[in-house]
Amino acid sequence: MTTTNLPTGTTAKRDESAAQAGQSQSREVPSFCRICEAYCGTMVTVTDGRIAKISPDTQHPISQGYLCPKGKAIGKLITGPRRVRSPQHRSASGQFTAVSWERALDDIAVRLSKIIDDHGPQSVAMYIGNPSAFNPGMLLWATGFMAAIGSDQLHTPGPQDTLPRQLASERLYNSAMKIPIPDWPRSDMALILGANPLVSHGSLLTNPRIGDDLKSIVSRGGRVVVVDPVRTKTAAAFEHVQLRPGTDAWFLAALIRDALAHDDAAARGPRRRASNAEVTGIQALRAAVEPFTFEAVASLCDVSSEQIASVSEAFRRADAAVAYSRVGLCRNLSASTASYLVDCLNAVTGNLAVPGGSIFGDAPIDLVRLASMVGLDRSGRLRTRTGSLKEVAGLLPWTLPDDIETPGDGQIKALICVAGNPVVSAPEGERLATLLDGLDLVVGVDLQINETLAHAHYVLPTASMYEREELPIPSMHQMARPYLQLATPVVSPPEGVREEWQIFDDLAARMKLGPPLKTPKLPGLGVAARLGRAIGARLTPHQAVGAVLATSRSGDLFGLRRGGLSLKKLRALPRGVAIASRPQRSVRVNVGDLELLGQLASPDLYAPRHDAVLVGRRSTQMVNSWMRPRSVDSTLWVHPDDAQRWNLVDGCRAEVKSDTGSVEVPISINDAVARGVVSYPHGFGNKSPDHPHSVNINGLISSAPSAKDPISGASFLDGYPVTVSRL
């Protein structure tokens, strides 16, 4: 065997030539992982044109040799037997058989066109999953295809993870895309609410060495406090405040009340005195939090008043402190208010837009400006077909089951599912699965046939992250340490596989829609796409992303700016390049939004007590509804005191029942959960292939408007009331 190191971007043709010559050849290629926002550097070993191993890149300037189990295991998914390698058509008997691309695309185009002619463009819906955040080609061409059709029925995982955070940002900063990040490398205190960054590696944050940054706070004499109803890996590593699910908003209100009562700018450390945040709405905020003393909130949150006071005093006295929250705060009935109050706390303590506090990342490419150009920084322009719920930053609340089932204008007749699995990842998934069988057309675009695509008429196979060129623009404003790295193809995709942009480009041509990027939201790209097609050329993601990079503050302006970057220059830098950080030092923030603050007056309505409530949990080996190894724990965690009350023992089976459905699960007695709280990991289907006893826990969750945060429309997934009975 011959081993060589080749630069990133070397195609697989050399491997193919070696294989034809009867030689076995290996090479190692530096790249980076796009499973999550951490973007850890990887070293991919390729043998005879196939990925043989994925290891951490010890020379990567940002991740510095860290890579989670998912990043190491993704190669098995790419090369494994479950991967779809040619278009698949499902017969009436439910069996999938391989068909040609021409047959699949021709039939899909004809059927989509007929559905649009018969029922209108709004009858075609699309669900696009989280991988789109790391794949600009998928994101631009899929959404552009829907715009070309004329349909607003674009559904995403947003209602399950980000809507409240984006709505809060719109009310705070007048832009739903303006989301600050914690400057933990320079913090003296970190307050983490509803997040488990030692497992998730950060969300709405790019920081692959996140654990090191948190530990460094403690080593400097600071504190890291985790507020969560479950003793997660992060909570176990630091200080833990185990509050009742759904009461975070009132916990934060108590801290804000204390901060306002002790507001003395002269007593602040030099970093907080340097804050240039222009804070408005203080009087409305002061009035809203006034009733929430430590004692009042202690009884509401099931946390001692002494513990709340200790956290509050430490936060307001620290020279630089930062409150950070994520998915756990975005999945209850007061999600928008809780997310809003996180930034209010940072603002009133002088910790907004200062070193060591909550800062606005300085992206090499300005995503906030791009979002404003295409109208994704505002909310309320669209409403859901059923329930009349407002969209947030272009993301609709989860109403897809009702939109399919409810007759009348705009009833959904076709669904295109791209890199997603809503049957498992969204509320009332089993109901959705049944409804999919009644649609005129379901098309899947993905690597594998999952629980949703099992109901598809066609499944179209796509290239994996290591088989395409990629510059993941959507996450660049979340980087703790800004840098640019271009991923080039490590291996060639299987012969029968295409990239998502090619699929939607071909469908649009067959349907005579014009290029998918003809939408007026992207006028420059639309003109380029039409001109290209007129001369027999196609606009590609490479060209679109290259134009965005060239015109960014770090770009070369198509060769006019010396020292600027281009895709060509990035290809010569296989491990990327660090960008000088220039975080925003001045910001206007409104902490007096009356609608959001109004929720605080009704804790009984927005944080009611129940005998038992359900919350989810994460695993370092699993990502949402894919990559589910056998080793992941798929049991229901129950506190020992609750187990005694409900006559449960370790290993027994129990029925978990809600107002929407019921499931049977194995029990694990575990004091990591608070009393009255049970926990099951999201992302499993009913009897998943590697987990024959697993259940789809989201089948217990209602998709009705009453089961949503009333302000953002986000789904109510954590703190959902259930009963548990031994079988």
C-alpha cells in the first residue's frame, strides 16, 4: 500500500486510476465536519476512493484535535449499506425499487405541475431539515424552488429549536438574525440556561473547544452555573441549579429585579463600565419584574431562595459575566419571554457588547445584512394556513399535520422532504405518518430512507458532506474565533447520486419554472441564473457562494482588493484562515417589550404544575433523528422518589400517556432528573432498526395552537404533562 498526503481539493480520479492499475492507494485529506455548528477539523483517510476513517485533525487551528463520536462515525453512514445510491420508487406494495434519474424527475415534474394546476401553488409544501444550515447549495436552491413555484409552505425544525430565540432578537435588536454569543474565553462567570454544551458543543454558537473555555473560567476563579431540570453532563461538571421545567423566565426575572435594585454603574468593573449598549425600556422591565423576589420565585421554581441569591449576587458583581441559553429555553409555553430575559439580564448588568460578556460575533461574511436583503430578519408577514399563527424570520410554526388534513383552499397535496425526518422530530409524528399516505405526491431528498421517507413515492439520493464543495455561510456570525475554511470534495459521490441544487435545478427546468434562483429576493443571483441558462450554462453554488465571499469584508472584490479572500485562495489553505475579530461594541437594545413581559404576570397559565412532566435529553453519539447507535440509552429516566410513588423498578416497562397519545418504554431509575420530571431522548422512531424497543416520544406532543408558545408559535416539547403507569 502506498500512502501519500495530498492537498484538500484533490479529486478521486487519482484513486480511480490507481484502482484500475491494481494498486491500493491511501491518502489523508484535511477537512471539517458539518454535522453541527462546531465545525471540528477532521483528517479523512481515503483508501481506493472510499472513506476508510475519520479522525480529529490535531493541526486544525480552532478545534485543535477535538472531534466528537458523531464526527468519527459519519463515515460509516456515508459508506454503509443503508445509504441510497440511486433514485428509488415506492410501489403500491410499499417496496422500493431503483429507477433512472430521468424517469424519477420526469414523473415528479409532471405530477407536481398537475397538482399546482389543480390546487394552486400553496398545495405544495416543503420540509427542509437542519443540515441545510451547513449546505448553502441545498438551502438556496430548495427555497428558491419553492419561490419559483409560488408556495409559502416552507416548514423547518425552527418551531422545535430556534423560533423563540429569533423572535426575542427581533424585539430586542430589531433583527431576528442578530443573536449574540457568549465571550467565555474572557468571562468571569457563565450562567447557562437550558443548554448542555459539553454534549451539544454549542448551539447558535461555533466553538469546538467549548469545554476548555468553560473550565478556564473556573480555573481563573470564576463560576459556571447551569440551570436545568436535568443534571446533564454540563451541569454535573459545574454548579447546578435544578429548577422546575418551564419556570426559567421567573428565575431570570428575580435576577433582573436584584440587578436593578443594586444598579450602581460606579461599582462595575472596568469592562462593564465600557459597555456602549443603549438600553431602552428600563421602566417597563422594572415594573414587570418587581413582584418576583427571591422568596416568591423560589416557591415557583422549586429552588431555594439562598441559591437564587447566590447566583444573582455573583452575576452582578462579576467584572464580566454572561447569560446564555439554548434549546431548553425554546420549548415551553413561556419560551419567547425566557429567551428575551436572558439578554435583558446581560443588558441591565452592563454585560452586553463587552469583552467577556454577550457579544455580537464579527462574521467574515455579514449574515445579518444578507438576511435583511432577503427579508429574513422580520416576522409576521405570513401566517399559517391553519391556526393563523405568525411566521418568525421566514419560519412557520409547526402546523403541517393540520395543513394536510384540513380541506379547503391551500390544502397540502404534495410534500418535498429535504434532509429531514418530521415524523420523528416534530409533534404528532405518527399522525403525520398516516397523513402522508394520503398525499398525491411525497418526494424525499436524502442520504437514507428514514421514518418519513418510508412514505415517499420517490427518494432521490444526495451527496454527503465529504462529496461536495462547501463554505457554510449561515453560521459564520456565531463564531467565537472567526475563521474561514472551504471544504472541497474528499471523495467522489457514488455514480447514481446528485447534489441537492442539481435536483432542484433539473426539476425547475422540466416544469418550465426558470432557474430556482429567479426569486426577486435574490435579484443578482436570479439574473445570473437566467443569463446562464440562456447560453446553456448553469449557475452553481460554487459561483453563488464565491460571489458572496468576494463582496464580503474579507473578500477580494473579484481581484480588486489586495489581500482579500476568494474560493481559489481558500482552496490553497486546506485548514482555513483566521479572520481578525472586530466584534460590535455599540448596540441598541429594547428591554421593555410589553407583550413578552406581560407573560410574567401569569405563571399559573404559562408554567402550570403537574404530577409529572416530560423533557428530552441529548447524547454525544446521536444527532436529532439520525445516527442512532445501539449504545445510546433509550430508556425513560425517573427520579427514585417518583419511582416509589408509581411502583416502578429499574428495568420494568411503563406506559407514558399524554393528552395526545401513549407509548410503552423501559424504565431507568436516575436521580439526574428532578422530582416530577421524566426524561426520554428525542430522535428515535418507534422500533428503530438499531433500537427495537425505542419509541417516538414526540408522538405524545400535540401540534395544536394551545400546545405552543403563544407569542412565537414554538412547539411545547419540554415540560409537557404526562402520566406514568407500570405495565
